Amino acid sequence: MKFEIDKQEDKTIFKLEAKSLDQSIAAQLKTELVFLQKEITNQFIIDLKDVTKCDSSGLSVLLFSERIERDKNRKLMLINVNKNVEELMKIARLDRVFEIK
């Protein structure tokens, strides 16, 4: 699993460089996000530009990440969400949980 982390003064952007956000990378991604989110104190953003497919395992990882941010009284932001992935989130009513830009 490849990713980039862009730490800026007011935000940290985690860019996942994978076509599929699914069970094949879910456990590893969850581990990476937990460690990263525990150390940052600014706005956390996940960039899903390269992701074209997502399954329930991938959604579960995003929800777990959202929970971490909510516990810090922050909102997780998702950016560059593929139309198919966004449709899946709408079907699951997760577009109400995430801030999608």
C-alpha cells in the first residue's frame, strides 16, 4: 500500500495511492491512520483521488478514522472522492457522516 502524507501548518493530508480501498489493504491502512491521527493536532484530510473502488472494509476504515477525529472534536474531511465511491457512501448514508469536498 502506497500513500503520501502532507503535513502543513493548519492541516494534514493523507493521500492514499491505491485503486481499491478494500479488504486487501484495510488492516494496514487502519494501522497507519491510527498512528498518524494520534500524533496530529490539526485538520485531518483523506485524499481519495486515486481510489475508484471501495468495499465495506474500506468504508469501515474510513468510519474508524472519522471516530478518532470526532473524539478530538473535529470532523474528518474526504477530498477528491470518485463518483462511484461517493455513490456508495450515499447509499450507505455515510455522506451525512463525512465532510466530502
